[in-house]
Amino acid sequence: MTDIDWQEFTNDIVEQLIEDGSNTEAMYVIEHHFVAFDAEEADLALQQAFLNGWDVTELEQGETEDGEQVYCFDVETECPLDEVIIFEEVTAMVEYANENKLEYDGWGTHFED
């Protein structure tokens, strides 16, 4: 995966949501995306996320454009639409990914009225 400037990535998403009129007073569900290339490593990482006290989605199997099998899940958090808070989460999630043989695939959220 290409090196990504996660601070810039976070700032861009937050700024775009604000420009689009998303409610800056709302709490947002942040979905942090993870990818593993080995089913056992993915399962172990998922268990570790659960032990960390995080809300995790079920493990899903997918395929890359090249036909390679991947295993994906999300860690879901809730916080205000705040670049500093979200970037702190991103930093922790990147560290978690590195420690658990995962790729951190960014984060997303939904527009809030």
C-alpha cells in the first residue's frame, strides 16, 4: 500500500463533510477499515480488537482486483467531527494494524443532518 498522509486524509474528509453541511454538533460513527491477507492472522487481530474493548464488525472475505483473497473488518468508534480526535484514533489504529499484520485502509463516516 502506498504511504498515506493520514493527517491530510483526515482533514480532507472532515473539511468535505463540513462544506457539505454535515452537522458539526452531532456524534459520528467512525468506521476504521482493516485488511488482512491471511485468515488466521485476521481472526487473531479481530480477537485482539475485541479484547481492546472496541466494537468490531464480522470478518468478511473478499478479493482484490488481482484475485487475491483478503479478509476485512471494521472497528467502529463514536466521536465528534473533530480532526484532532479522529487523527488520534487513526494513529492508534495504524499502530494496531502494524502490530497485528494488517493493513489500515482508512476510515469513513456518514453525513449527519
